[in-house]
Amino acid sequence: MSAPVRTGETPWFTGLLVTLLTAFFVAAAAVAFAAGLARVNVVMSILLNAAVAAGAAPMLWQIRRTLVWRWVALGGAVGLVAGWIAALAGMG
């Protein structure tokens, strides 16, 4: 799959807004998922969150060069890391 031809200016405001919203929702989902599993078993929570990240990584890597979806990919990656940090801080 080749990268699309880029024309015109980059829509920074709209793109960063999409990134911020995606990061917020992904982080909230990661924290909720980790918190729910941590009530059962903390080790299982960490392993299953790692499995979710391993499953999402190829998709995020593939769409990072597509014009609109690159903002979603960035937000997903940032949100996942932020969700892990928040979940680990809450488990401690």
C-alpha cells in the first residue's frame, strides 16, 4: 500500500483535535478495562492490556501514513500509553 500524495496545507487544528479526542477515549477505555480486570487479578490485567496493545499496534502502524487516519493513529498510541500510566498509578 503506497502513501497517498499530500497536497495543500496540513490541517493542524482539526488534526490535533481529533488526536486529543481519540487519546481521551482510548485512555478512558484502557483505564476502565484495566480497573475491571484488576479487581479479579492484577497480573491478568497487565497481560491482557499488553495483548490488546499488541493487537492494536499493527493497525495503528499501518494507518499512520493515511491522511486523515494518521491523527487517529497518533491519538490511539498516546491514549494507550496514557491509559497504562493512569491504570498503573491507580493499581499502586
